[in-house]
Amino acid sequence: MNRDSYQAMLAAVQAFHDKHDFRNTGGEELVYRVALMAEELGEIAACVTKGKDRDKLAEECADLFILLIGTAISADFDLNRAFWDKMEKIMQRESKMVDGRIRVSEFRD
């Protein structure tokens, strides 16, 4: 299987869910998954603010990415399609500088 494809990543995360029976043991409960994602985001922030090396940052980002794919499995939506639909929307947006940094958002007047 092509390890660069989304389908390969999805299959790997699905296998992980199946191995630990997440569906029947609370691992796919969405509130729980949000808490896990917040925890991983905190670990990413700690890597940045504490000057951890790039490999540690990459590992923590991978943890969050795996949780995101697993959340798509748990909530039964196509994350690949959602990604491309969202990219299409945000590519149409204008950007502006806010407090010295670029922002690309749906700005409200």
C-alpha cells in the first residue's frame, strides 16, 4: 500500500481502532476524543514553547493527526473530502495583517 496516500493512513488508524476495540470500549466517544486532541495540542505547544527538537514536534503532530483521522472514523465522515472542500473555500479567502501577522479568515465587518 502507498504510505503516502490518505487511504493508507485511514486503513492504519482503522486497524488501530479495531485492534483495541475502540468502538465498544469508549475510544470512539467524541467528547473523549476532543479531550485527547486538546491534550495533544498542549503537547505540541509545549514542544514549541520549550524549544523541543523537530523530531519531538513531528511526533506530537503525528499524534494529533492520528486522533483527527480517528475522529473522522468515530463520527463517520470523510475527512479527505472535508479537507479538500475546506481547502477550496479557504483558497478563495482574502488575507490581512492582524497585529503584525497574516490572517486568512472569514472577516466580519
